[in-house]
Amino acid sequence: MSGTRPVLLLFGAAGQVGWELRRTLSPLGRVETAGQGRVQHPVDLADPAGLEALVKQVRPSLMVNAAAYTAVDRAESEPEPARRVNAEAVGLMGRLGAELGCPVLHYSTDYVFSGAGNRPWREEDPAEPLSVYGRTKLEGERLLAASGVDHLVLRLAWVYGVRGRNFLRTMQRLMAEREEVGVVADQVGAPTWARQIAEATAQVLAQCRTAEGGFRFGGRGGIHHLTAAGEASWYEFACAIRDGLGLACEVRPIATIDYPAPAARPAWSVLDNGRLWREFGVALPHWREGLALCLEELREAS
Ligand SMILES: NC(=O)c1ccc[n+]([C@@H]2O[C@H](COP(=O)([O-])OP(=O)(O)OC[C@H]3O[C@@H](n4cnc5c(N)ncnc54)[C@H](OP(=O)(O)O)[C@@H]3O)[C@@H](O)[C@H]2O)c1
């Protein structure tokens, strides 16, 4: 390794995953935070000139993109802003990375799949998104690949944590206020703690360092799935949250059709994580284990 520490430019550093990445990436280099919220480099990813100026100013060794337009329902009525952030900005990161010799690690989603399945989705399975959000995220994956940059895409699903907007925090609030909550029981996925995503990302990146002090994905680049092991419906996840928090609220299973939302969600969202295990020896524990650890932290903090 050379004497200088690599610089990692982290987009979306104030988001659920980004906030955890600030901590887990710091042993790998100097993390410069970018995006909206409390960050060192405020940047609107919908503004290509601002993004380009920032990347050229920082000249990072690696870009890590945890920023996204994640308002899945709002995206149905705001497709253009979603497209600019989830697709065009990602393509631009790729082109800038190719020009500057800077690899890109990017996050995508299970929502690229239709949900019409019954075995865990593999990376090469056909993507047929049901929503604007899913379509824009898929376009982002494709623009990144087309840019020719050395890149790695981690597709996540059902992310929760102690911060930000997520299902765990919504349930915690509703279950404290109400005697009963209705939760969708016919969508199945793998609830995944943002902390463990950030830790796994750091484990992967630690294996991609070069002798010159940079990063290279090479033949291990491309798309990889990264979720907790096991599967659950939102209803089962809600019951586990209720039990873990020791609350008495009744959880009632409902059907997706009874909970209409602007964006359609995949019914079957379980991802096959085998490629990440085979190529990097990295795999997350069962979602119940992740949830138990996260709830422990939630209790300690309150
Ligand atoms: N959450 C999930 O369940 C889930 C599931 C599958 C995949 N993913 C993917 O995982 C990644 C991380 O998701 P997350 O849950 O951590 O998301 P998040 O908590 O919503 O954070 C996203 C971050 O991106 C920032 N951002 C949004 N628009 C921006 C813009 N125009 N310019 C600059 N920054 C902008 C947000 O800032 P503001 O908060 O200020 O808007 C926020 O800090 C994303 O790629 C997402 O698509 C998430």
C-alpha cells in the first residue's frame, strides 16, 4: 500500500444505509460525505453540473452511492425527479469514474423484479419492475454498466434500522399508539438491518484493495444480492417486532389489495445471496438475528 489513505466519496451519507457506512467504511480510507442533510459536501444529485464539479474537486479513490430517490409511492407521480437521481446521476457517476479511474459501488433494489416467483431471485433473472421507482433503479444499474466503469452493485431489500424512515420505526410508533394494526401478509421478503449491510459492504471492499492504495472489483464486479437470510411477510416481521419490543398490540394479517398504494410492490421479493458468498465469503445472518441485535440497540438508546 502507498502512504496516502484512499478517499471514499460517500453519497447519501445521511440516509439509513449511508449513515451506517460512515462508520464501517472509515477503516478503509478517509470518508468524505456527500448528499443532502448533514454532510460535508451538500449536493443535489438531480443537478449533473454540481455532481461533476464535486467529483472532480474531491478526486476520490472510490465512489459509494447510497443516495436514492426512495419515496416509492411519490415516484409514481414524480417520475422525472426519481429518474434524475436513480438513473441519470448513477450513469454520470459511472462516466466520471471511468474518466478518472475511480470505481463505483452502488446500491439497487429487489423492486427491479416483478415478484411473480417462488424461488429466491438470482442476479441474472429477468428484471421486470412494477413501479416507477423499480424502473428508475433498473435504469441506474444499466447506465452504470454501460459507462464502462469498474463497478459493483449490491441489490438490497426491506431495509430497516434505528434511524430514518423504515418499517421498524413505523411499527414501533403505531404499536405504541394503537391496540391493533393491520399488516400485509401476502408480500414476502427478507428484512435486512442497515448496519449489517454497511458491515458487509466494508468486508467486500476490504477484499478489493489494490497494492497502490485504491480499489478494484475487476472480475468480481457487477450485480450481487445482499439481504439477510430467511424470509418473512411484512405481517411476520411486524409480529417479531411487537414480540421483541414486548408490546401487546394485536397484529392482524391483511391482503395487499386491502391496503391500496400508488406503487405496486413485488409479492415475492426474496433474493438469492449465493453469489456474494461464493465470490467474497460474505453472508448475512437470519433476519431474526439481525432484528434482535437492532432491537437491543434501540432499547439501549432509549
Ligand atoms: N429502504 C429500503 O427498504 C431499500 C430496499 C432496497 C434497496 N434500497 C436501496 O438502498 C440504498 C439506500 O437506501 P436507504 O434506505 O438508506 O435510503 P434513504 O434512507 O432514503 O436515504 C437516501 C439518501 O439519499 C438522499 N437523496 C435523495 N435524493 C437526493 C438528491 N437529489 N441529491 C442528493 N441526495 C439525495 C436522501 O436525502 P434526504 O433524506 O434529504 O432526501 C437520503 O440521505 C438506495 O439505493 C435504495 O434504493 C433501499
